Amino acid sequence: MRCHLCGTILKKYIDLHQQPLANSLLSSPDEQDKVWYSAVWAWCPSCELLQLIDVPPAEVVYTASYPYKSSQSQFMNDHFRKTAQYLYDLYHLGNGKVIEIAVNTGGIIQFLSCTVLGFEPAQACRPDLNSKGIPFHGDVFNNLSARATSSVWGQADLVYCANTLRSLKDLREIFESVLLVLKEDGVFVIEDPYLVNILDRNEWDQFYSENVYGFTVTSMQHIARRYGMELIAVDPLPDNHGGSLRYHMARKGARPVGHIEMMKGMNDEAAIPDKLATFQQVIDDISTKFTVALSQLKRDGKRVVGYGATAKAVTLLNYANIGPDLIECIYDTTAEKWNKFIPGIKIPILSADKFDEDDAHTVILFAYNHRREILSRENKKRQRRWLVYHPGVMYVTD
Ligand code: TMP
């Protein structure tokens, strides 16, 4: 058990047993999950980086039917619009060039007037990108596609990557590829959930097959250094995907470095190993309390459904062994997920259009990172009992 980056022996902290792939939805309840992985996360004391040991190969995770679309959230669309403007002003992009890795349905580049290029291998996103007229590469971002891009399209002033870097095991390949397409004074901007937020908010469902790394300011500094770059700034994004950070990197010495050390201290990153040491207990407590609450509702004859068939829900439901006997179905706005089944425990996913007619007693809010958006919209239609499972199992109203 050695670090994917530096080979140091790791310390195991989180074990969620065997898990199916979070975004490999099943077409029928009789279908068997083809790939299972051992959901164990461990800590590298040298890189100060939490990592998934048994990483499923990218080609089985990111298949043609990969269903995730960031455009399902108005909050995320607004976030990308604001981020585009912020980075445009901050780095004086003018008529410059911007690359977005894993652009999904449009990311920030859909809002930029400069020359842009996206990378997106998921076929489900292609109609969105085409209809918005966004130029994109249908390949994964790697050494090969980066080399071709730098020779044909040129180099970028900004490379942006949101909610994806943590999923890519081979950081060396990614950073080498970024350096190929980045101008000498260009900036690499990354957004990802912040491990401190995940631990402090008990978001243990964030540990799923695509969450290979749990990043912090400290680990990002190690990573940047390793690949000839340095962290120059960090922005907090407390409402994104359960609490994220935005990291700005540049080639070492190319740009002034901002107040980064303060952010590490303020968030007590040095305490992460201590928090990890008790986190399995947190997981087991919440898992038990959640199962007890659902079993009680069943005994009382109350119907329970879910809202938001998130990738995060898959680990939680499989670890706690909660199936359709306890949660009848999960509603979701993503057409690609409708009439499919949650991997492993096989809860059906239904169109959110049908949610309006459902008078279930309790709704589990799996898409808790979109809580404000979903509850403010849905509570206008019907007052619901929304149950969440962190920081603890409880009903929420807004
Ligand atoms: P995410 O937490 O990874 O962004 O996934 C959110 C899931 O919830 C995704 O499948 C889309 C779904 N969703 C809805 O069904 N309705 C909504 O209003 C929002 C914002 C998301």
C-alpha cells in the first residue's frame, strides 16, 4: 500500500468495503454490477494526501454512458458564470486562450468571449456542447491530446478544471500535460471538495469511486512542487459540492505567491490525521442511525423516497445496505438516469417530473449540496419532510 505519487507507505483510515462504481447505473434490477472495487482510503505522510488505494481503471469508469451533467444545477451554472468573469478580470484574459479539462456541459468556457477549448470524453455531454457551439476535444486530457493541442491550437493563458482533478489517479500525466498546453506565465486553476470540509461536516458519502484524492492546501503545495509548479492563491467555495477550494497554480517563480499559509492555519490542516483516526467511527454511527430511522419509518407504514441520484448516494446506500425495501425510489432531473437503478442495492431512479405527484412521508435529500436550490423550489410546490444524514441524521426545512 504505497502512495500513488511518491511511493511512501500509506496509513489506512477509511474502509467502506467492496463498492460498485458510483456512476455505472444498472438498466434493470436483474443486471449485475460488473466492476467492484475495494473502497479503502489511506494517508500519505509525505504528500499529506488522502487517497483511494484500489482505483478502478478510468476506461471502465468514464464510459460512453457516463451520466453526470453539471448543468442540472442552477447554482452550478451561476457559479460557472461568476467564475468565468472573475478569472477573466483577475488574469486579464482579454483575447487570450482558455482550456477547460472535463468541461462537461459547458463549464466556465461557455461564458468566456476569448478563444476556448474543452476536453470531454463523455458522450452524454456532446449534444449540450454542440448546441452551445463550444469547441471541444472528445478525448480525455492526456499527454497525447495535450501534445496535439499545443502544436495545432497553441498554448493557453488559463487551464481550468472543476471537480475532476481529484478523480484522476495519474496526477503526473495530468500535470505534465497541463505544462505542455500552458504558456510560460499561464495559470492552472483547480476546484475540488476540500478534505477539511468533508471531515468537519461528516460528509462520508464523498468517498466514492471517483474520489481518488482528498485535497488540501498543504497537499496541493506538495503536488505543485513535485511537478514544477507552485500554489499562488486559494479561494474558499463553501457552498460548492459540500465545501470546496479553488486553487491557482503557476510555473514556479512565474507569478507572485499570495497569502496561502494563513488558509492552512485557519482550517487547522495539521489536525487532519487526528480527524481521520476517528472518522470510521463517525461513518458507522451515522450509517447505523440512518438505517434505524428508515427501519422505524417502514415499521410505522410511512413511504420514503429519495431526491437526487447522486454518485455520493451510491457508497452510502451500499455501505449501510439500504435498498428499495427502505427507500422506494430516487427522483432526479437527469434524463440519462431515468428508469435506471442505483448500482449494488438497485433502488430505481425516476424522472423528477413525477416527484410532484408523490406524497411520500419522508424525502431523503441525497443532493444535499444543492439543498438551497432544491428545497426553495420544491417546498413551494408541496411542503416536504426532508431527511439528511450529515452532519447527523435529521429533518431540515430550508
Ligand atoms: P451532484 O451532487 O454530484 O451535483 O449530483 C446532483 C444530482 O442531483 C444529479 O444527478 C442531478 C440531481 N439534481 C436534481 O435531480 N434536481 C436538482 O434540482 C438538482 C440541482 C440536481
